[in-house]
Amino acid sequence: MFVLKSLARATAASRAWNYRPLNALRDYFRSWQYVNYHILSAEPLIILDVWQHWYFRELSAYVPKDQNVYFICLNWWHLETENNVRLTQQKYQEHRRRYPRHQIYFLCNSLRQKELFDQFRLPNIFCNQNALLDESQYRILPERDKQYDAVYLAVAAPFKRHWLAREIASLAMITYFAAFSKADYVGELKKILPHATWLADPQPLKNYIPGRLIPEYLNLARTGLCLSAAEGAMYASTEYLLCGLPVVSTRSQGGRDVFFDDDYVAIVDDDPQAVRQGVSDLIARRIPGDMIRQRTLAKMQPHRQRLIRLVQDIYDRESVNRQFQSEWDKIFVNKMITSRRLRWMSADIERRKSNMDALRYDADANF
């Protein structure tokens, strides 16, 4: 019976999007996949999630049909080109036509992204995803002795350009797999970086480090590396800073530089020797970790306040007599994202209605 009901939901969603009935079976199996969302409020229903348009179709089958639903969307890849934003606009308009009671707001990681979203008339606020990191999790651990000149926390994928770290003699790597990672890439890395210490080795998941323990390993290094040319805002870039590590970064698109400061970040050329020199220069300056952390926290606060004001505006529009500012500590989780099976959505909404603290899951993932 449960399977039949789930298939019926998937079929309904597929028909709404003019999909062939056979795809309902695919959507049923998708409902068992983990997706990333966090319910900020059940009444009104406000869901913070990641802008991955395929599962908006499935989400529509698991949220109530007789009320307004508000989606607040992060993006984990840069949207700083007109082509990317135009595609986002098309998907946004398709969704709004089919689900007129769904409102979608985008969190922009950079001012360039916000400019483009304003140009294409997409509802948005300037709220960098890294402002949603839990500062109580990412902290300075003075009892940890520094063992490495640099650490690179990055997914196993070519766009991370690990090879730029090859000139750093004292190097720690924390690497993990994503859906797009390839095992042979890790093998290539180990040939390019034979001297590196692999604190987390995804081939085959040896020495896996749970997300909540990442700060203990970041604190073993004197600097943190950010070497991609383009991606999203790169959580690790701010995780380093919250742990008191100065950062060596290449120039980039995506918004990771929003919380950077010339006093503790070196922007270098796309060259291994320039990366090595940047590391050496920052170490020689003996920059106080407490200063790095406090300035970063100060830069994060305006972004959090913009999100809080957005949710409060929704409350006011829905005539809800609540203050989201006072609810923040109850609903806040690291990154404001939890990994949940899509089919759990309805139950999660009911749990949120009955208990504000019910969905404080451990967001234990290395994004």
C-alpha cells in the first residue's frame, strides 16, 4: 500500500510537468534519495534548500497543495554569468507557472550574482552561504599543535586544481567523494602530490573524517588553501577563517572572497610557486588567529540578518505574529541544511509544527 501511494504521488508530480508516465517509476525511486533541505517554519511553510531544479518537481508532490509555500534557495555553484542566470530564470518561471502558490527566493553568494539576478528579475537577497556555518563547530583549538604549513579541504574533482599545491613541502589533504568524483582522479593526485599527508583519503574511503571533526584537522595547519578558478562560495574558505587560519587563494568566481581580508588572505596567481610563496609569506607574518576569526564573524553577521529579515517579511505577509529573530537559535543548524530523504518531507513538516526543535539533525557532511 505504501509503495502504491508513493507511486501515485510521483505520477501526480510527473503529470504536472508533462512527463511520460514511465518516469513516475523513476521519480518514485528518486523519492528515496537524499536531498538537502531544512524546514525553517511549518506555518507558514518555509523551506531552505539548494537550487537543484530536478527535485523541485518531486518536492511539489510532498508539500501541501492548499497553502502558500516559500522556498529559499542556496546555490552550490557560481551563477555569475548571464547564460547561467538566464537558465535559472527559465526554470524559475516554469516552476511558478505550474505552482503559482510557490514563492522562490535566491540567496546570492556575491554582489555580481545579485546584480545579474536583479537584472533578470529573480527574487533574491545578498546572503553568502558561508554566513550559515556554525561558528561553535568551527573554532580555534589552541591545544592542537601545528604540523603542516598548509591544508587543502576539497572534493576529489579536477576543478579544485589540487596540482597547484605541489610545491608546498608540508601539505595536508582532506579529500572526499561527491557524485561527480572519479576514483582515478585521486590516483592521479597521489602521483602529483607524493609528499602530501592524506588526512582523509576517499580511495577507498580510508580515514574518513565526519564533518563535525573537520575543525580538529584544520587546526593542525598554519594556512588553508582555496585553489579553484570557479565554483560556489566554497564552505572550506570560511571554515579555515573561523579556525583562525590565514588563507591562500587564487582569483575565483563564486563568492568565496566575500569574507576575505587583505590582512590575512593572499590572492596569488595560478602557479604552484606563487601558491607556495603565498603560504610562506602568511606564515612569516604570524597573524593572530583570534583576529582572523573575530573579523570573519563580524563580516558574517549582516548576511545572517538579511536572511532573518527575509523570513520575517514572509511572516508579516502571512499575518503570523512571531519573530524569526527569536526563533533563530532553535532552528539553526550548521549550513542551515540537513540531508533528508525526499519522502520524509511530509513527516518533517508535521514534526516542525509540533516542536520547533524537532528538526535539529546533525548535518554531518563534508560539503
